[in-house]
Amino acid sequence: MALDLDTYRETAESFMTEIDREYYLQGAGHKAELELEPIYERHGWLFERDSVAAIRDLAGGAPAGDETRRLRYLLAFALDGYIGRATKREAEEAAMLEATLEVETPAGTTPYRQVAVEQANEPDAERRAQLEDARDAVMVERLNPIHVAALERSHALCRELGWDGYAAAYGDVRGIDLQALAAQTARFLDATDDLYPAAVDPLLSRAELPPLGALRRSDVARFFRAPHLDGHFPADKLISSLKRTLAGLGINLDGQSNVHLDTEQRETKSPRAFCSPVRVPDEIYLVIAPIGGPDDYSALFHEAGHTEHYASVERSLPFEFRYLGDNSVTESFAFLMHRLTEASGAWLEEHLGIEDVEPMLAQAEASRFVYLRRYSAKMAYELELHAPAPDLAAMPARYAERLGGATRIKWADASWVSDVDPGFYVACYLRAWALETHWRRALRERFGDRWFASAEAGEWLRALWSHGQRFDADELLAEELGETLDFGAMVEDLQPAAG
């Protein structure tokens, strides 16, 4: 029986709306349990093998243009759901264990998920290392076997569907040449080898942490935390700074009937900001539990970038272009807003009244450098992990070697299988960081360093956002700026003279 695409698309949109509403209600603290099973049961036929195969056949025979884009995006959606259903038991078991396991150290007991939080707030290096070792031991014994089972099942499912393997499947459905991207990130690592320690070591010294080469992974959360900057980022200015920034761009957050800003305190509310695009563009939730500190600001502005993107999507676009597509695009807009709070001296001076912005700018660039080199290494590692016939026994050592070599941080091998996002999302983050650099440079050239206070810049951004994710990152950049997405612009952006 032929697949009815219209019915499939209509049902897929209903599924996305129900799933995102459920994530919003649970994450915002309106309900305690995340109830996904009933939603999957109601829409299960979307993710049956025959449905995935039918969409793949249609995508392979479609002429170039929007219909091909729509079918490819739909195929990615179907493949994600197919693998997700098949590995749901492992995902639920791992989530339950992460939420309930505890780690034991000489100083006492710590919930598994709170280890990184404690490390970020712990001034004693040996205590941070003890927490790391204890968490890694629990990970290896209790969680890694579950993750490996899900990994092997995912690999097998991709082969059963006719791809050579997991990497081939996701390179196909994402429309990304993963090998070419890995080559770009390898060149990025080579080009920034000398810049990296020059940017990071002075900040490590300022934070009373060991230099690169001696730094341990257990110290990284403390480095990112940068507690000495907290006083510049008060909780009572968090929401107002976002509203003023959007107002400068000609956007009245309070007047956006399709955007719901959820700032109420609830006992089970997520402590970290998030965006739920329940009905794009008509019902978008931006959720925050204001605490203060630089991480709170960057998280809120990051999610605000997603929120304004989804809220500005042209309503008449088909389902795939409003909800699906290349997530490098929406992530680039999130990073664009995010970086205002970290790396725009003009924004820090104007909105937070900070006179000496150098410490914030230096900390932001150093932290960004660690992330970029870590994710560049992850890209190469995940291509090995997801190869047609990977040697899984060798992967822990390869993981520690890849990430430790790129970051120059003593990297343990315990998280070799847990530190892997599904569907090569690592590629989306890398492309988004590069794309954000192009957007920011264009905004500065056209509207100046205070582009965030320009209504004309806001108009330009809303025009970009209106496309949803009809175009992938390469296509959108070529369409809007006539440029090619690569990491050369990001290398230039990281030069010491860059602003």
C-alpha cells in the first residue's frame, strides 16, 4: 500500500506538537512525569520500517528543489523516530538510572546528575577529581552497557534499512558530507594550535587552575563556571536585559502573542532555560527560572535565539520547513544571541553597565576555544565510532586520545559512548558555530558594533528567520550573503585582534 504523504505530514505535525507540549509541561514544572509512551502509541505508524523505506524511495526519485528538501527532512524525522522507538527501553533505563544513581566519595554521597554542578562550585581540585573518578566508575559499570546495546542496535537498524552504516545513513538524511566536515575541523585544529594555549592558559592561571597539559577534565566545569564574574550578571536584570535587547531590534517581547515567557517559580521546574516550539510559529514557549550568573544569561539568550527564530517563521511554509530541516540554522541564531552576553563589549557596557569588559571577553573566547576544539575532535571520533564495522573495544582509547589531544586536557575514556549525541548532532553544532560567525560579521559590517540596538538589523534578522529551515546552512548562507560555509572565518574570528 502506497504511503499517503499528506496524511503522513499532518500526523507528523500533530506528533511534534504533542511531544513538544509534553516536554514543556514537564520541564516547566507543570507536571512531574514525562509521559511520552502514549504519544508514540497514538502515532506509531509514522516510525514503522515500511514508512521509513517508502519515504526513502520517494526522496531518491524526487526532482531537485523544495520537494526533495521536504522529503529528505521527512526521512530524517522518520529515521530518528524509527531508531528512537527501537532503543526506547535503553533510553528510559539510562534516564532512570541517571536520575536515581548516587556516587560515593570520601566527602559523602552525591546524586549522579549533580556531579558536574558540584565540580563547578568546588574550589578544591582533589575533591573535583574524586567526584570525577566516582562518577566514571558508576558510568562504566551501570550505564555504558546500556548505551552500547543502544549503539549496536542503532547501527544494525541502519544497515537493515539499506545504508552501509550509521554514518552513511545520517550523512544522507542530513545532506551533509561528514567526511568533508571532519577534514574542515582537522584543518581548524591545525590552524589554531598556537592560538589555543595563548587564549586559554592566561585564563586558567587567573582561575588558579593548572595550565593546558596538566589540566584534568574534572577541572573543566570549574573553569567554565568563572565564579569571579557572577557579580556582573545579577538575576534581577536577566529578563529585563533580554526585553531591552529585543526592543532594540524592534521586537516587543511582551507584545508577541505567539511567544509565552514562563518565569514563574515551580518546585520541579528545570533550572536551565529552554525553548519549546509547540506550534510553529503560533505557540512558542521560552522557559527560565532566573538565578543569575553568566551561565544563566547565556542560556536564556541562547534559547531566546531559538524562540525568535521559530516565532518569526512564515506561517504558510509546509510542515517540514517549520519544524524540521538542518538544525545548524536554528542553532546559529541561538549562538548569535548567546554571544551577545559573553563576547560583545558594547552589549555588556550598555545593558549591564560593566566598565571593564576585558575579563568577560577573554573568558568567553577561552571557553569557546575549548568547546570548538573538543567538538572538532568529537567529529572525527564519531566517524570512527559509527563506521560500517567499528572496533568497539578500541573506541574508549580512541575517544580519550582524540579529545585529550585536541583540548590538551587529561581526558578519561569512561564517557566514550555516553558523550555522543544521536544522529551526528555534533555536525549541527559545528556548522552552527561557523554560520554564527558569518551572521555576526555581516551584522557588524552593515549596522555597526551596536547592531543589537538597530531596528534595521532586527528587520534583516526577521527576514532570515522567516525562512524557518527551508534551506540548510550552506544554502541559506549562499542565498543571503553569497558566501561559502567554512571554518576559515572562525579561525580569523579567534585571532587575538578580533573583537
